Amino acid sequence: MLGIKQDFLAFELGEDWNQQKISLLEQREKIDSDILEQVSAILKIPAEAIRNFDEQQAVNIISNTFDRVENSFNFGTFNLHPMEKIIQLMKRRLRFMSGC
């Protein structure tokens, strides 16, 4: 869910770890407390959040948060006039050149 690769996590845990070992760790029902603490520190997530993880709740939270953020944007109206911008830049350049 965080987009962190197993290789990265293995690297952060130390030289005793590799991608395959992380994959096996993910499949376990129970994880040693010290390893869980290390993983939570690397992921910057409280260990309790990992212990009590509920995939459906996480999906609901992410979905609700995304909907609120998406609806809070006010894109407004953009009036782009390329010729006006070109004229503005040319005038600025002429003023700069006449000052030299």
C-alpha cells in the first residue's frame, strides 16, 4: 500500500535480509516483536497499526480521504492567451534592451 519495494525493506533491515526473506516475512501470521519494531520504524508507521491492520478498513480510509481531497480542489477558470503572453514578453525584452 505504501509502494515500498521488498528490496528496499531488506536493505534497510541489514545484510542478513534479502527480497525473498521479506516475502516470507510478509506471509507469516506472527512476526517477532523486535523485527516488527524495526519494520515499523523503517515504514514510519506505529507497530500497533501493523499489529491491528485491517485491509478493508485501510481501503475505506484511503478511499474516503481521496474523495474528500478530490472534492476540495477548486480548479477555477484558466484564461490562457498565448499572443498576449508573447507581446508581454517582447515588451519586457525591449525595456530590458533599452536599459542597457
